[in-house]
Amino acid sequence: MIQKLPPDVVNQIAAGEVVERPSSVVKELLENSLDAGAQRIRIEVRAGGAEAIIVGDDGDGFLPEDLPLAFASHATSKLATVRDLDHIASLGFRGEALASIGAVSRARIQSRRHGAREGWQVVCDGGAEQPPQPCGCPEGTRIEVRDLFFNVPARRRFLKSASAERARIQELVAELSLARLDVDFTLVADDREVLRLPRGETLAQRFRRCFPGDLEQNLIPVSRTFPGLQVEGVLGEPDLARRDSKLELMFVNGRLARESSAFHAVRQAYREYLMGGRFPIYVLHLSLPPDQVDVNVHPRKAEVRFVESRRIAGCMYETARAALQGRLGLGSTAAGVVVGEDMPRARSGFPTLPSTLFGEFQVAGPATPAPASVTPLPTNPTPPAPESAPTPALARDRAAPSVQRPNPFTKVSGRYLQVMDLYLLLEGPDGLLVVDQHALHERVVYEALRAQHRARAVQVQRLLVPAVVEVSPSEMAWFQSVREALAEEGLLVDVFGPTSIAVHGMPTVLARLDPKRLVRSLVVDDDSVGAAPLREHIADRFHSMACRSAVMSGDRLSDAEIQALLAAAATLEHPHNCPHGRPTVLTFTTPELERYFRRRC
């Protein structure tokens, strides 16, 4: 009953994994050209690649005796033994790409070695390969792929429009070109040149050419060296954040790939500056020994795994965080409410950032209690603990010394007005302050959480009636293994039955938060996660906790609560925006108000 599948069936099955759409073909052919040492690559497509894809390069080319194996499955020159899988330095290595492409198209390879008198070609029509023949062609390799999926009509029907497929190919070529600035790329679609990328450009120049927009003065260069790891590239300032993650580009040893912990680390570095649902843009090149990365974990080689993923994620976070904090401000210095071109502008809550903004997730010295608390809001907000001076490596990464903007709440008169149960109007020494009470309270709760977390002195509020939370068996095992660590973080839980736990206490600053929701935000369905990773996991959740436990729009505050909130805000090092990046306060100076009311010209 069990039979060995014929080669043509095997290749079509493999093609289903490797060749999803025309851009998949372009990716495989481009990687082969780069592995061959090409300095110039020309890509031509017709009808979005469904009709024809032609990739020509000036690389080393095929040996005539190798052409009979060009379309053979699992035939490659890039590895020979199992041991070679631990030291892969090339982009391709499986020997499946050309076999898969030839199985679902009419393909032809023309190749001529440097210095050879003649070239050779081989043709594969839907998996049927013809013997190699001599031909005339320039030095290098030219591969034609025509009538893609002609023998797989179901797959061809699901291709998108020609313009959509062409756009994806253009994006792919642009992305891959960012890894090889020493290579000249040209993309021609339907006899029209749509992308021309000359070699010798800087990464920032090529990035702007590939993805035009407001990138001219908003890219931050980064270059950091860690033991066994080199990180280089450019980061986009937070003002360039997008609604999608298409421009989060990471290259590992020249390979465009994703690694979840590294991506998460960079996003965490940006998290202080971005609103929810926005994604940063960046291009980062990671260089590390080949034996420290596993590239053979995804059918299309789109993902990799690091041997030391936690250490590398920490390096990525530190690199991005240091670069962002080292800037002399974020975005436009004149952001805010604009009444007209000839009218003054309100100053927004985005200051010139200090070098110690938000601090680190390490344990710091004991924090000093704040002089006031918000009652019955989360009580005893604590200012951030003092932080140590930046390391020499961190200092070198900064473009210039940071300048901190003064705290506007230290000099308010004490007179205020709550408007729409959301905004507070305050009289400052130089004008009128408009405060978003929800955003400001988020910052107060967030800083109190961070300070207590660093000082290992979380204040706990006992619940009169324990909150019972249903959990799965794996979640129950995890809670039992980290119960003591959770208690150190202020969350007191106990087993309440075979499938439930009881919450007896929680951090005081999260008193407004539903205990069940708090547990669900922290739960990790992995019994291998111990105390130290748990503390980092809790630190990662501070943003959402602070938001959900803060006063909301429509919450009417008493005079005592407003005074306590302002007193707590006066102790903060950075009260100008909430953890999500939204401003907490806008300032209208006295001269600006006088101009609004035509009291001065």
C-alpha cells in the first residue's frame, strides 16, 4: 500500500511550499544570484510574473557538467554533510528552489562561466528536463520562468491581479537590496523600468530610494558591537510609525528573516513613544557566527532561530533604546495645536528626551515615596528610582547630549477646572495648561509600578473576597511553579480547585483593575518560565496595566483627587506623555493667548 512517490509528484508537492506566488520565484532566483557573487542583477517581469520572470546576473555561472543537476531535487553546491547545516553562510542551501520552479513552469537556464568561450543552456518544461546544449550568452546566468502554474490551474486562479503581484515583487526586490549595498539592482515590469538601485549607496540612501516618503531627515543610524554580535542599520523616528509592520526589516547574516524575540525587543524599545496599533520602521543588520543561528526552521527560510535568543533580544533592545534616547527630541519641535500659519502654536508634550528616560528593567535602589497620593485612585505613587550613569558604550551611541524639558506641574498655581470629565485646565507661571487626566494618570501609575518593581517593594492590597479564575491544566502548573515569584511582584494567588486559582491580593497601584483581567494579562502557558523571566514579563505588561487601571474618560474627580494627581505628576521625571506616546499636557503661553484675543500683534 505504501509507494515511493515519483520525482515529478515530489517536486510539485515541494513547489506548493516554496513557490506560493511570482514573488516567491523572484526571491529564490535573487538569492541564487547573490550566492553566485553577482554585482549586477536585472529582473524583468510580465503580467505580474505570471507570464514571464527573467533574472540575469553577472555572477560565476554554472559549470557545463553541473547543468544536468540544475533542476534536480535536493542537489546543491552549498553543503555536503549534516555538519554543514550548523555553519550555513549562503542564502540557499536545500537545493529545492529550481526543482520546484521547474515543476510548475516552463523554465530555461542560460549560463556562461567567466572566461569561457561559450555558454550552455538547459530547459525544464513542467518537470520534464531536456539535455544541456551549448548556446551564445553573456558571462553570468540568465534564468527565464514562463507560464507560471500552467500545469497547476487551481494555484494560478488564486493569483492576485497583475498590478498587485508586480507591487509585491517590487517590495521584495527593494527589501532584499537593503542587504547588499554593493550590488546593482534593476527591476523592469512590462518593459518599463520601475526600480533602479545603483551600488555604492549608503543604507539610508537606498532605504529612501526604495520606500520614498518622509525619510530624508528622520533616520537614526545605529552601530553597536556586542560579544559575538554586530548590529548596524537605521531606525526611523517615532513620527514615521505606520499602521502595519511591513517596514520592520531585519537581516541575519544577510538573510531577510524574522525572529520573534528580536522583533519583540525592538518594539519594546519603541513602546514608550508610540500609540497603540502603530509600528516602527527600521532596517537592522545582525552579524553573528553561523553556528549561533538556525536557518533551517521554515519552508521558505522566512524565519530563523537563535541559539542565545534571550541575550540577542537584550542586545537589540539596548541598541534601539539607546539610539532613541540619544536624540535631541522626537519629530517636529513645533508639534501641537495650530490655529493658523500666522498664529502661535501650543507646545505639545513631546520634549527633548533625557538620557535616563524611563530607565531600565534592572533592579535599582529603594525609591523615595511621593509626597502625595491619588485617593481613591491607586495610592502612594512613587517616583522613579535614581538611575546609574550611562555606560561608555551607551554614551558613544548617542548623537549628542540630551536636554530635559522642565516638569510643568512643579509651578502650577493650584487653581484648576475639570472640563468634560476628561481635561483639566491649570494656571501655570507662563500661561494656560490643558491636561488629559487619563493620559497623566497612566504616566503616574506606570512610574509607580516601575519604581516598585525595581525596588522590589511592591505594596499589596488584600481583597475582601478572593477572585476565582478558571485556568487550564498547563496554566495551573505554571501558576504553582511561579507562585512565590508572583507574590514578590504583589500578586497573591493560591490553588482553589483542580481547574481554578484564587487571587487574594494585588498591587495597590492596580486597585482599579479587575483581578481576573490582571491574571489573564500575566498568565504564561509554559511551565519552563521561571522567576527571572517572569519579572521581565511583568515589566512588559506595565503599559497595558497602567492604561486599564487609570481614570477613564468621563470619570469625575473630586478636588482632593485632582490635587493628589497633580502633586504626584510634579514628582515625575518625564510627565509629558503617557506610556503609549500620547501627550499629557499642552501649554498655551500668555503671549500666545494675548495674540489669540488680539491683545497684541
